[in-house]
Amino acid sequence: MMAAVVFFAVAFLAFLGALALVFHRHPMVAGLGMALSTLSIGVLYVLLRVPFLGLFQAIIYAGAVMVIVLYIVMALGQEETGPRVGSVQTGLTYVAAALLLLQFYWAIVRSGAGPFPEGSALPPVTAGGTNYAFGTIQAFGSLLVSHYSVPFEVASLLLVGAMVGAVILSRRSWS
Amino acid sequence: MTITLGHYLILAVFLFTVGIIGALTRKSAIIVFLSIELMLNAANVVFMAMGRYFGQLDGAVFVLFILAVSAAEAAVGVAIVVAFIRRRGTTDIDAANLMKW
């Protein structure tokens, strides 16, 4: 019961933040709406029994990414532009979005997606030959360095590449 | 009332749809970028809910990788927006018409 109340409150906040991002004219309010949305999604991760990813979400998304973006908004982008109205592209977008929503809603309701397994119905996670309880950071870390070690290294390569790319893009002589 | 997998999936679909509307109708490059991040977040919610449903942590590992990708995207994206503002003096994506035919 308690989890249901928390879920609906957090889902409402996430959706509210998303609406503020897309439909509010002022870029600062839009950025703060995105921060609210990402924080609420982090709470959802805690509800889904993977609490440290909720912390990662709060630190990386609502912390690092949103600070960079809000800094850009404060430093450079003060123009207030709402959504486009009246063009063909806007109309097509709303029609496509409504169709997508209906299609997914229909599919999800028909799929009969049931409640989550609890207690003994939630089996332990096997990583690197050892069993761990679901959602513990031991299980996550063991999985990351055993089965997902190559993607982990590729992710670090990607981050280095992005860092170098950002430095090159912001060279003064580039402009 | 029990929260089922369907609740999470429907929330993710709503977030994804709002993100699509933002990415396709807004003019400011920063808002378009944030809308794409919102769609990534909706996909993350699906990964986490499905992983919890099937008792696997692989979904959570993928969420971590998506977090890394979107952090890289944020660094490069913000650098591109800054370079664009320096050249054109605006964040309006309609001003990015150099390669338009």
C-alpha cells in the first residue's frame, strides 16, 4: 500500500517534470523540470530494489548533466521559445505521438504484465560462479567485471573519446 | 493495490511520448537535447522494471551503460551547442541550415 502511494506520487512528479520540460517557455524552468523528472526516476529505481542505481541517477543525471545544462542556460541561452504551433511538422508529431501512446498502451494492457516477484520467488543472481541476493552492489559489481567486462572497457573508451571531443569542439580557434 | 510491471511500462511510455513531442516540436537546441535524454530515461525505466520482473540484474547493468553514454552525450552535446551559439548567436535549431538543400 505504502509502495503504491510512493509510486504514484513519484510517477506524477516525473510526468510533471517532463511536461514542464517540453511545454514551458522559459528554458530555466524546463531544465529544472528535467532535474525533477530524473530525480523522481531515481526514486523509482529504489522502489525497484536497485537502490545504488537510484543514487547514480541522482548524482550523474540530476547532478552532473543537469548542472552542465543549467550552466549553459544561465550563461548563454536566455531566449524564451515555446513549442512550434501550427506547422505541418507539429501536427504530424502530435498525431504520431498519440498513435504511439495508444499502440503501446494497448500492447501493455493486453500483455497482462503482472506483479513483481517477492521473497523466495525472486531468485538469487548468479555472477562469476557465486549467488548473490537481487539488487545488492556485490551482485552488480560481480556481474560488471565478469560477464560485462568488455562492454565496461568500451564504455570507458567512449567516455575518454567524448572528453577529447568536447575539448576539441570548444577550442577557441574553432569559431 | 499492488504496483505491477504494467504500471512502470505505462509510465515509461508516457515519458517517452512527451520526450518525442519535445524533440520534434521545440526550437531550442538545449530543450531538444534534454528531450532526447528524457527518452533515454524512459528506456532506462523499462530496463529496470523488466530486470526486476525477471529477477535479473542485466537490466541494471545496461542502465549503467546508458548512464555512461548519456553523460558522454551531454559533454559533446553541450560543446556543440556552445560552438553553435558562438557562430550563430542563437540556440534556434532552424538556424542550423548550412547543409540544407
